[in-house]
Amino acid sequence: MGTADADASDDLALFARLRDGDEAAFEALVRRHNSMLVRLARARGLDATAEEAAQDAWIEVLRCVDRFEGRSAVRTWLCGILVNVARAGARKEARSVPFSSLGADDSDANGASDTHEPAVDSSRFDLQDGPWTGHWAKPVPDWPTPESAALTTEMTVVVQRAIASLPSPQREVIVLRDVEDLSAEDVCGVLELSDGNQRVLLHRARSKVRAAVEHHFSDAISNAGKRSS
Amino acid sequence: MSTQGLDLQCRELVELVTDYLTGVMPASERARFEQHLLQCGSCRRYLGQMRTTIGLTGRLRDDAVPPPPVAAKLLDAFRRRKQGGAK
């Protein structure tokens, strides 16, 4: 927590210097936060043009540097700029698409209102009528403890791939919440989501990523079993 | 009934994990959730795995590689803006 606070106040100091025209401060901000903007652009589905979108966002930052009021953290403000720039770019590319369909508030399009997406596949639960209805059909297996650096790296790669395959609203929310550590309130502001939608998207995203890690281990365990038999 | 803890199904519990972890759960529901956990090793493991997953996701921020030099395009934009004076 202390580090995050210190980082946020460093950001504010850099931002003040940027306003005064300090090039080194601009460079420092870009070095600090460009990877976040690229990750967010990728999460929006701009895989091929993510770097470009981040650059456009920085140019927009220069254009409206005086409009930053310090009501949010610099990081949150930067994410908001990226989203606006990406949205404007998407509008330009899709001029034939009716304007209204590009709105951010169509929760059907962002998948939060779809209720048929359980956190865990229903086949994992006892579905027969009785005292154990809805309880695990088989015990949830233990995961290996990520004690070695190699195993942690392996698991992180699985997580990264799982996130990359999420639909983009879920991906954006998990990237901002769990990778960038933004607050729920900030994420709602940046992505123009209601708190409820934000939570549903985050829950679906986390549940799928957990399932991907579980799947990875169940393969590894059954392969090891095959090897040893 | 709630003293049994298992009036909450495992299938329901897994849908409440994010609410539980983000602290937005009302106290009574939280008690029911925790009561279930006391009785159910599978759900305890499940919750632990969600925590591990969140921790692993957070690691993606620690870029192992140092950031590349700032693109010349951006520095040009900066210098142009400075020459033109702040609008």
C-alpha cells in the first residue's frame, strides 16, 4: 500500500513537471505507464494496433495535459484517455455502423447480462435430487503449491493465455482490476460500467482463468500418471 | 438450518466468491458463506485457488523486461507542442 501511494505521488510530481514542459518528466511517465496502456489496448481487442493506440493516447495526453484535475490518480486518468482514443478510432473505422451501437452502455454486448455462464461447469456438481444437490460431485483437487520459481512462471504463462482468450469486456475488467490493481470505482469510471456489471465481468473472468489453471494441472497430473505407469 | 452451513450449495457458493473477496457481501450472507467453508474442504480449496489465480494475475504487471526507449514519434509530439506553446 505504501509503495502504491508513493508511486501515485511520484506520478503527480511527474505530471506537474510535464505541465511545465519538462521532457524528462514526459519520458519518465511514458516509461512508467506505457505497458499498462498497451495491455489495456490489447484487452480492448486491439492486439495488432495496441502499441499505436497507446502512442495516440500519449499524444492526447499532451494535448489535454492542462485538463487533468487530479480528482483521480494519474494512472486512472491515463486509462480513461486510452479508452476514449480507442473508442474514437473505432468510430472512425466503422462509420457505417449506427452510432448508437457503439455506445458503452449496451450491457448485452459486453456480456454482463448473459446469465448462462456459470463459474464452474454444472457437470462438476451433484445434480440429483437429494441432500447433496448442488454440492461437488467429486472433491476439488489440490493444486501444486507454486513454491518454485519455475512453477510460478509456468502458472503465470497459463494465466496470461487464459486472459488473452477472454471476450474483451471481461478481459478489460480483469486487466484493470487484477493486473493494474485499479479500484472497482475507478474501473467503472474508465469503462463506463455499473458496479454490478463490473463485478459480474470480473467474476466471470476470474472463474475462467482459475478453470484454465485447473485444466492445465489436470493435464499435467494425468500425463505424469501415464509416464509413471 | 444455517448452523449446518450446507443450506448454501457449493454451486451457489462459487458464484459468490468475487462478492466475498471484494467485501461487498452483507454480513448475514457472509456468515452463511463462511459457515459453509467450515464444513466443506472442496469449497475451501476452490476459494484458495481463486486467491492464487488473482495473485498470479497480479504478477503480469511486473514486466520482466525494461521498457523500450520512448518512441521518437512521442518525443517529436512533445517538442512540437512545446514550440507551439500550450494551447
